[in-house]
Amino acid sequence: MPLSIDFTNMMAGPLPNGRGITEEQWTAGAERFRVAFDRVQVQHVAGTLGFIDLPTNDALIAETLTVARRFGGRVDDVLLLGIGGSALGPIALRSALRPPHWNELDAAARQGYPRLHVLDNVDPATIAATLARLALARTLVIVISKSGGTVETMAQYLIVRDALEASVGEEAAKSQMVFVTDPEVGALRAIARAEGITTLDIPSNVGGRFSVLTAVGMLPAALIGVDVRALLGGAAECAARCNTGELASNPAGVFAVLQWLADTKHGAHIHTLMPYADGLREIASWFVQLWAESLGKIRPDGTSVGPTPLPAVGATDQHAQVQLFMEGPLDKTVCFIAVDGKAAQGKIPSRHSDRPELAYLGGQTLGQLLDIERQATAGALAARGRLNFTIEVPTVDARTVGALLYLFELATAYAGELYEVNAFDQPGVELGKQFAYAMLGRPGSDEARREWDLLPRPNPRYRV
């Protein structure tokens, strides 16, 4: 069974209290989607949306797999340095497609594949602790930065390379690093050329948060034993289904239009993604960056737009956030991800038959319990007029994960057109970067330094 979307609980007919998307709104949304679809197609044909072609880019994946095979059996640990999409994607793939607690398993349980450690911040305590527990002589370091100059990743690189050289020597260290970066420009590309370090490309027309299906995600995934060709195959199947401007047949379009209408017509400015599978927990975190950084923008008319994405996981967050979803402001959608095929898993023993609070559980399964709780939560939300819908997938495997990732990426491109913003830039983070560069003394930051110096200083009156 392929991925499907049930959006009954988003529509005005089934929901009480006049809530929900009306048929008139849905029909108008379908017309807007045709325009959005055509605009995305035009950009794709112009060569600016490279992520659309990644599922079928055989040359790119072949090059990635060649590098992965080179290190097969030679390393016990992979240390990935990155931030944002360069880290969130690999973490999501490890969580979804490797057994739980992968890094804690012994080599036999991992079938000889290495552990994967991701440094996604510059907290010195975390970096020091990670380096202290790695045998660097048996560690491959992957440095990921599309620009080749991301300040956090470059700081990580300088520290880790120093530690690696101290352990194995300068020449050996070069052979234990792979750079994943722009094909032509940036500091990493220049260093790789000068020093003969293995490098894999992030295509120049693929942005960082859309890069999980490049070597950014595929190299670490392949190194830890994920079937990346199956993953890309799932993405390709989703791409084929979405190759239509008819909204009713395009699942990525349905996701985008549902969220856009809920936001702009019904005040649902917060979009929660809530998988009912621990393995998909980090996909929700990956989605947060994709949706937020792509859609939170200022339109040409000066209007600020963009929904706020929120990660959750079932059933855990039934005991945390669902109270807010049920009785808090009517400003949210909840998108559940349901996984079929778990009904027989985790049989619950029959014990304490004299205790009504426990007796009814005997003979059930954890899989049944998890899915019944999802259905109950969706139903409860709907009963109170709370917008929600469900993405249903057959299982958590490489093909399914590939389809999900591609669905969300393409939906983001469509949503950018619906919101009338550029989903592929991030101007809102640039000023903070420039201020940081100025304070660190990076060349070319004089103008940012002058602006920084004009900002108000902390006032003792406003400190407690």
C-alpha cells in the first residue's frame, strides 16, 4: 500500500461548530494549486530546483556509494560535522532506518557497520566528550557545508582535524576525511583541491535543507547499512505520483494546500507533525527546519507570513502537548503519521485478571495500543473542532522514508508559491550571521560591525 493522506478531519462537513475547510475553499485551493504547480514546474525546467531530480540522479548516488564502499570495514565510527539540514537529515535517517539505540549496539548487532555520531552544535562540552570516547584511528570524519564556510561547521572542523592529526598524523588524517560541499566554490572545496581530500558534491541548485537525498544524507546512511537505492526508489515513486497539477491526485499538493488554507483561512498558524512511531521522531524535527526556514518570510508587499511548525510524537505527547491541542487556542493543525503493520507486535501478557485497570490489556498488543491511541486522539480533536489529518504509510522502511522526505520537500516548494515567497532562500538568518562574523573579526564584516556598534547596550535598569 503506498503512502496516503486522510484529511476528513480538516473539512467543514465532518467537523462541528462551523470549523474546517469548506468545499468552496477547497475548490478555490485546487485552482491556486494549479498555478503553484505550474510555477514550480517552470523553476524546475529552468534548472533551479535540483532537489526534484535527486531520486533519479544515478551518477550522484553511484559516486556516493563508491566512497562509502571505500571505507566499508575500515572504520568503527563515523563522525559527522554539520548544522541545520546537514545534520538533521542524517540524524533522521539513522533514527528511522537503523535499530533503536544504534550507537549503543556492539559490532555484531550492527553487522559490522559503524556507529554514526553527529555534531550539530558548537557546545565545547559536547565536542570534547565526543572526541574523548572515539578511537580516532578508526574514525571517518565527514564535514558537510554547502557554502564551505558555515561558521559552526568550520569551527568543528578545525578542532576535530587537529585532534585527528594528533592521533594519526597529518597524512593519515587527510585519508580519513570526506568533505561534502559545493562542486566549485567555498573554503572546503579549495582545501580539498589543495590537499587531496576526498570530496562529494552537493549540486549547486540544491539548497542545504533540501539536500538529504544528496551525499549529505546518502553517504552516512550508506556507511551504516541503509539501502539508499531503495530510499531513492521510494522518493522516485512519490515524485511520479506528484507529477500532476490536479490537486486530488497529488499528495504533496494536498499537504501544502491543507496547511495553507488552515493557516490563511482558519487561523491555524501552528502546524504540528506527530508521527506514531519512535523511528520517525527525528523526521518531525527535520520537517520543522524545512517548513520554518522555507516559509517564514516577508512577501514583496512587506507582509510577514509563514506557519510555525511544531514537532510531537505519539503516544508520548498525549501526556504533554495534547492538552494544549485539545483546549488551547484554535491555532493549530495536527498531522499524524500512522504506520500500518504493527498490530501483531508486542503482545501484552494476561496478568492481574482481578484488576479492571489491567485485565482488559491482556491479549492485546503494543502495536494495537499505539494505533488505537492515535485514532482516539484524532477523533477527540475532531470532536472538538480541532483540525487534523493523517498520513498513512505501510511500514517504516527505506522506501517509505524516501517517499515521506520527498513529499515534505515538494510540498514545501508548492507552499512557497501559495504563500508567494521564495521557499529556497533564508535572508532572515543573514543579519545574525553578519553580526557574529563582525564580533569574531572575519574580514569583510566592517559594515555589520558598524551596525552592531550602534545597537543599544544592556541597561542595568532592565536586569534582575
